[in-house]
Amino acid sequence: MEPLPFVRVVVINFDGGQMTIDCLQSLSATDYPADRIEIVMVDNGSLDDVVERVAAELPAVRVIESLENTGFAGGCNLGIRAAGEFDHIALVNNDATVSPDWLRPLVDVLAADPGLGAACPKILFAERYQDVELEVPDAGRIGRDPRTLGVRVSGVRLDGERCDDRVQFDEGFSPPEAPHAFDQEEMAVWSSERGRLRLQVSGALSRCLSLRVSARDQRTLRLRSGEHTASVDHLLDHRWVDLELDSTVYDVINNVGSNLYERGFAGDRGFLELDHGQFDEPADVFAWCGGAVLLSGRYLDEVGLFDERLFLYYEDTDLSWRGRLAGWNYRYVPTSVVRHRHAQSSVAFSPTFRYYTERNRVLVLAKNAPLGLMVRSTLGLVRRLALHAGRDLLLRPLTLRFPVRAEVAHEWRVLRDVVVALPGMLRDRRRAATLVDRRSLMSWEVAK
């Protein structure tokens, strides 16, 4: 019998502390022959004590130290390029843990189909959640705001205790905004017509949810948790609304392969859906997620490694797209399960997250997508800059309000850095050998 493929597992640490140790301990318990797996931790210029702890507690883990933070892309490349032979590379985020049987199903899938460049596990959020449905049937647009606005959530309590870090807002909510201190807001998140809140279970189940909500125009609010409901008619000013919570808890999906969405956005397939078994069948997917994946060594030999200019975010989309253009496919494997503490290494919607996702999306399109999509996306950055400059720097003083420069500065930085990096990306585009027409890959595009 031939030996199983040799797998090198690469984990990037940047001040991950105990989170990284937990990840490495779970990987060390992988049910796979010890002589056919190597765990490599790349320390990306951290200031924590993880390197010393790994040497003392997990001596079988190979440590590679970088003197500076080279980002996710650079750190992964260091681990992949390290001396030694391998058949496959597994990437696992340091804020994830694996089940003991996570690896073998991925290996078996790659062995069965030589045209696969990657096998993707089911990535669930580490915690389990209680679920709340929110509905605002009379939500609508207000003024020049292009969003469909329901209610503004400005505070959350579970059993009377503030719990901002235990609440997930699904894609029925807009990204968080700056709270208004004069209104005593603790957060600021707008809903659309429908949305769901996920309430992280921490110890005992929570029994009561309290939401502080308001609206710009009078709205009707409906909340539901299992059989329990609460409603408010003619909601306008800030008020607290209480809802008794159902005792059912759920696993919530982080990623089951990655999608290509309209206008060239990439994102997690199944993101924030309750896991009811709807993704329990294998499926080919447009792209893989760098949070946890098994990559074929032959695929990497042909397509290359991560583009370190991207540094953080969209680097997995870029490498996936390049592989697609070269004729490689990717498969989601539901029998492999990884649990992920979402956005622990870089907080979702933080300035860092926004900058790299907005900049890198356009740069990845420049390298891989039809040119028209890249041009439209770049012009979109120009329009956004002009919109925010007019609104925040010109109109506010006319209404006797102080100008707000933060959003304009952000948009300018993104646009400036896109323009600086575009020539290099376009050179890579011209040099790339493609077997698949760029336009044909847009058939993977799905509505969000």
C-alpha cells in the first residue's frame, strides 16, 4: 500500500497568544500518521511569548520566525517555502481549531481527482448561538440614503448585562457606524427589512434579550425567537424592547467554500446561516478560504504562491482566481469540520479590515477579472470619494456642522493606493498564461 500524501500544515501567529496554542494543540491531535504530517508555525514578528511556549509545550511543531509582520500572504509563503518536501499544504488560521478527523477527508478528495487544486472543509463558528429574527415590514429608503432602513440598534443586553461582543448581526444589517454619544448609544447598526441576530452562548443559556432601538421615520418592529415574540408599532425615539429567548442553540456557518458575488466581491458561501444540514453534500466552489484549506502541491507549483503585495484579505481569492484561469477546480468537503473564532486576528469592519478589503478587491479584479469590471470598480472608488467629500467637507459646514474628515481620508487612501499598485497588477495580468476565458468565469457570479 502506498503511503498517504505528506501534508505540511502552516499556521501564522501574530500575537495570537493562547489562541494560537489552542490551534496547534488541536492540530497535534490530528488523526493522521505522524510521519506523514508536519506542523509549521510561522511567527510574524510577534511580541507575545508563543514561540517560547511552543518550544516548551509542543516541541514537535516546527517554528519559523520572521523579524517583521509580512501579513497573511507573506507568512504563508514563508511556511510553504520552508525546506523539506511535501505533497499538500494545509492552511489553518491560528484562531481556528480542528476536529481530529478533519484532514483525511480532504486528502482523499484530492487523491480522487487530480484536477482539484484545493479541498475546503466546513468552517463553523467556534461558539454556538441562540437565534433571533427581526422584521421591519415598513422599512424603506429615507432621503438620499441608498439603503433600505428599518431600525437602528444602539444597545444590546442579555439578561440585563451589556454583551456587544456576544452578538452577531447577519447580512440583513448594515456595517456598524459610529454611535452617537449624545444619544447614549453603545453601538449603531441599521437593519433592513429583515435580519437575524446570533447570540453567542457563553455558559448558561440567556433567557432575555433587550434591544435599544430607534428609527428615522415611524417603523413597525417584530422580533421572534422560536415561539416567543415581541413587537412595537410606531417606533421612532430610542426605547428598549425585551424578548424572551428560545432555548434552542445552533451551529452557525462561517464558510463552506467561497463565492464570487456581483461586481467582483468575494465572500463566504453560507456565511451566518444556521447549520441545518443544507451544506452536507460535497460541491464544487468558485474559490477556497484561507482560514482552513488543503492545497495540492501540484496546484501551487503551477499557479504560484500568494501575492504578498495584498498583505491581508483577498489573497486567497486572488490565488483561487489564478488557479481557475489555469483550469483548476476546488471542492467543498462537508465531512471535514473546522471551528473558527471569526475576525479575531483583525476585527470585522475595523479600519484595517475596510482598507485591505476595499483596496485588494479592485487589485484582484485588475489581475484576474474582465477589464470592464475592474474599470467600473475603480470608478466606483472615485465616485465614493467625491460623494463623501461633498457630504462631509462641503455640505456639513453649510448646515453649521463641523466637517468630518475620517471617511474622506479613508476613501482617499484606498483610491491612492489602488492607483499606485495598478500598473504592477496589470503587468501580472498580461504575463499570466490562461487556459480559461476570463469572461466565462463570471458565470460563477451569484447574487448576494
